[in-house]
Amino acid sequence: MKVKLKHLPLLLLPFSLQVNAQEIKAELNKEIKRTEKISYILDYPQKAKGNVPLIVFLHGSGERGNNLDAVKVHSPFTYKNLIKEPVAFLAPQCPADSWWDTVTIYNLIKEIQKKYKIDASRIYLTGLSLGGWGTLKLAMEHPEMFAAVVPVCAPTDMIMYANINRYKDLNMKIFHGGMDDIVLPENAFKFYQKLHPVNPSAELVIFPNDNHNSWDSTYSDPKLYEWMLSKKKEN
């Protein structure tokens, strides 16, 4: 029997490459430009004297798209009469079939600060359902921006748990419905369980008879706005 060995070098080629592999340590340092586009409603008090507080509201999944009036449907806009002082409301709209892009929202807030008289020590963030997730994400990324943070019936994720210390200095109230079958209340319980050791002043409020619409009980309470507007961010 004749054994042909002419293909043997090809069989050994992968092993040869592995032996001669080079480990490269380097750094990518490149400016990447991106276009940011988002629609929003800004309700700004015309008769305000000086800088005014800003409440940023992130809506839920049902209000995504291009009907801008939809952002006001389940929101603090409905309860403006409960607030005792001039306040600006900013409500961006998430594009259809998307999750909140918190980089864009942060840059939008900064742009509103440039164009209008906003009290930088009194910027507040709240949102419901998908917007509650966006609220927690944006607060995690930029805790230095917000005087108070109010997520409502919010989904949570492992990145938030891994970065729980980012919330340690925030004034926070977390709201959820005890009968929520869309975003289970376990989301709020588990997040609060992680949050409390690093931020003992944070509060969890469960409305035992509410389903997913716990935003009604949350935003219709004038004490929420009294608490929120009493908070100021130290420089």
C-alpha cells in the first residue's frame, strides 16, 4: 500500500498559524458622528419669571409613533392643575417599534436647557412602563442631572442591577400596581431590594388593586408633585 503525504502540510497549517499568532494590544480613538432626531412637546409657562423647574416625561409603548399628541394621554400633562408653581413639561416621542434612546433624550434635555430658562438644579424625570424603563436607564447613565426620579410600572434589566450604585444619591420614588400582569410587580420588588442598601431614602409604593395602569394613581396625587418639586440637585 502506498501512502501519499503530499497533503500533510495542509493538515498542519492551522497548528502552524496558532503557534505564530500575534497578540495585539491597541486602542480605538475615533470620533463617531451620529444624527439625532426626535419629536417632542414642550409645555413652557409663558408668565414665569426667571428659571423654571423641568419635568421630563417618557411615555409607554402604546404612544410610540408619529402622533405627537399621544404623548399626553397617560401623563402628568393631565394633572397640571395640581402643581402650585410654574413648571415646564418636556415629553419626547419614541419612534414606532423602538425602545428609548437615552443618549438622544439626554442631548434633548441639554438642548432645551440652552434654549429656555430652566433651573438646572430642578430637573425631574418620570416615565411609565417602557418609559419607566427609559427613566431608570437615563437616571443610571446621568444621575448628576436629576433632582428626583419617578419610574412607574417599569421593566428592569440586569444592567441596572449591575450598576445599582449609580442610583445611590438620587431622590427616588418607585410606583407599581400590585395586580400588574403586563410588567409584573416582581420587577419593582427585585429592583428595590437591590436599591435599598445603597439608597435607604428611596421609596417603593405599591397600589395593591392597580393593574398596569398604576400611572393613574401615581400622577393624580398632588403630593407627588409637592415631593418632587421640593427636591433640588446640589452642584
